[in-house]
Amino acid sequence: MDASNLKTSLARHIPIKKFDWLLVKSFIGPFILTFFIALFVLVMQFLWKYVDDLVGKGLSTWILSELLFYASARLVPLALPLAVLLASIMTFGDLGEHMELTAAKSAGISLLRMMRPLLVTVIFISFFAFFFSNNVLPMANLKFSALLYDIRHQKPTVAIKEGIFYNEIDGFNLRVGKKGSDGLTLYNILIYDHTSGQGDDHIVTAQKGQMTQDEKGMALTLTLENGEQYKELAPKGADKQNYEMYHTTFGSWEKKFDLSRFKLARTDENFFKDMKQMMTLTQLTHQIDTINLDKKNLTKGLHNYVVPYFGFIRTGLDTLKTPPKAETVNVPTDFKNTADMLRTFNKTDVHSIMERALTQARNIKNYSNIVVKQLEFKDTDIVQHMVEVYRKFTLSIACIVLFMIGAPLGSIIRKGGLGWPLFWSVLFFIIYHVNSIIGEKMAEKLVVGTFTGMWMSTFILLPIGAFLTYKAANDSPLFNMDFYLRIASVLKRNKPDLS
């Protein structure tokens, strides 16, 4: 069947709008799948990073689920571009592998025309990404930071080990010789009670005990059996050297410990609201205007501080003329410079004037240094706010740029599934992510401008996407391994025999 007949047949059986819809459906499935796979991998990385802060804290399932939910929301900006890149490579790679791409091209549908419906879909994803970055992500950052702060500052749960003194309960030092198989029965118990503030003045021993906690975990009860207690009383009379001690035995005795400080205390989230990552675009813009106003006030304050020291600038040097001293002879009537003026004073006055001028100059220098440091801090603060402003846009644009790389790359490699598409997507995503981090750090260190640093990865990948699109539109076998194997075999076959 020639190209014209194929085009007529394709147009008759598969209308172009239906063809667009089929492309979109073939993209949405891999996109959703790869998005959640990427998000899962990133969440596992988060758990590996913060496992030391979570283990041994006795956190409830609800608290862990809440933390993982907020962490997942914070990782969407990383998972979304990766999912777009991988899904676009898989979609066009699968079309190329099953010769559907070739059939569509022979029917007169160009690669750019096939990319159009998916590009519209990715643009909608980009708008969602911007909405998410501007509205959802700041709230997720706020909730996550507050909750992680509380978890990090929570004390570990009661974990009494055999033969080791446990001193996490305020005012008590507890040691058990052996624990039963149920983990609640204790043997050979020794308790040092320091609640009186007088040292080891109260000691309790017991052969056996049972450990229980209330439903809310606010109190720990030790039911002791066959024990003794020793208590030393402070002297009450004039003689401070004689201490009274009593010794008692018991068959059964209960000792309760307050565990309220082990409970997770939730910090007020307003404590974190001023952080840049917790602000929307409007709040960031308002904050930048406030910082610029503070810079103007600092500059104005420096000017107002310095001007009184240089009053002669306004009134003129001739206002500093003074009547000549009695011991001074041939004093000029007009002062052309400071040296002429100083000749009208004796040495003692000149020394006093110079000391005063030096002190004032030092005051101006010290104050100026302080203002300069504050202005530098304000500039750094503006840069950090601008980084967050640009970050809200770079996520959206990254989805489009990575699609412009993934779609032509998939049509070139002509491989579907998760093999080669995963390899190339991870490779280009690493290039994107590494350059994003480098550009952000360079911008924060004021090595490059904020705009240049935050958009550096886009500037690097955009020409790559244009180059791949050009090669794919011209059916270039750029990443086709069979093409290079054929060239190698031809070169090997044509290699002259020098033996």
C-alpha cells in the first residue's frame, strides 16, 4: 500500500481527533504509573535519611502516616518532571517499536503533529504544577517542618534494658537484672529516687515487678513484690551531722512514674510561617518589597548619621575661620586647605582637634561597617526569596522542557517498556536535577544572578530538546544501537588486511 492510500485509509478508519485521543490515553497511563513509582522511591529515600529521628520514639501510626503524607507532597516537584520525561519516552518508544510511528508518518502525520496533543496535556500538567507549588507546597512544607521538629525533640519511649541503668525518667535511675519473655515482667529491680534533690537518699529494691502503662501512655506503674526501701532523712535539729535513716520491707508496692514529657507535643505552626519555603508567590513578593524598604531605611539612617560630622560641606570651609592666636604671626586671612587652618592653633589644640577628628572618623567607619553588613544580609535574604519565586515557575517549565526531550528521544530509540526508556529518563533527569542544584547554590552564593542560576538547567536542556526534535523529525538513528552496530560491521568488513 502506497503512502497516499495509507493516508486515506488512516483518515477513514481513525479520524485525527480520535488519533489524538489515543495518544493522550497512551501517555496518561504510563504517566500516572511512573509518577507514583518515582514518588515511592523518593519517599523511601526520605525514610532512609530520617530513620534515626523516627526510630525509638514510639510514634503512632497516625503520626507516621501524617509525616509521610506531608513528605510525599514535598517530593512532588521531583517526581512530576521525572514522570513526564519517562512517560513521554515510553509512549513514543512504544509507538516506534510497534511501527505505529512509521505508519503515522507515512500517512502524512509529522512527529510535531503527533506531539501536539501530548504537549497540550503536558501544559495542563504544568499549570497544575504551578498551582501545586504556589498553594499546596507551602502548606505541606509548613506542616512537615513543624511535625518533624516535634518528632526530633521528642524523647525516646521507655526502653528499659537488662543490666543497664535507665535515667530518662526525671528524678529516677532504674536498673533491672532480667526481663521476662513478655517484656513487662522485671526481676532484681533497683531504683534510685532523686526527687528530693538530696542525692541518693531513697533507694528501692525488689525481687520482681510488673510494668504497665495507662491507655494514654502518660504514666508508668511498677508493681513491685518482695522488696525493701532505704530512705535517709535530713537532720532537723541544730546538729547537722546526724542523719536519720529508716528501712522498710514490703510484700507488694506500687510506684508510679510520670511520662507526660514523653508525649509528642505539637509546636505552634506560626513559629515556621516566616520561612521562605512556607510562602506563596504573593507573600514572597510582599516580603521582598518589605526587605527593599528596610534597605532604603538603612541607607537613609547612615546618611543621617554621617551628615552632622560634615557640616562644613553645607556651610563652606570659610565658616571654620577663627581669629588668629596671639602667638601666631603672619596668619593668612583666607584658608585654602585644612593645613592653613591648623596653623592658626597652637600644638596642644591641634593635637586635640586631630584626636577628635580621628574618633569621629572611627565612629563613622564602625557605623558604616554595621550598615554594610546589614545591607549584605538583606541582599542575601532577597536572593533567597527570589530563589523560591523562580522555583515555583521552574517546576512548571521543567515538565514542558523534559517532554520536549522525552518525546523525540522515544521516537529515536524506538523502545517501549521500562528498559531503555528508564535508562535515558534517569540520565536526563540527573542532568536536570544536578544543574538545578548547582545553579541554585551559585545563585545563593551570589556567584551568578538569581535568574541565571535558577533557570540554568532549563537553558542547558532546551537546546538539547530542540536538537533531538530536529533529529527525530528527520528520522535520525542517533540512539539506535543497531545503526552503530551496522556501521561497525561495515568498517570491520572493509578494513584492509595488513598481514
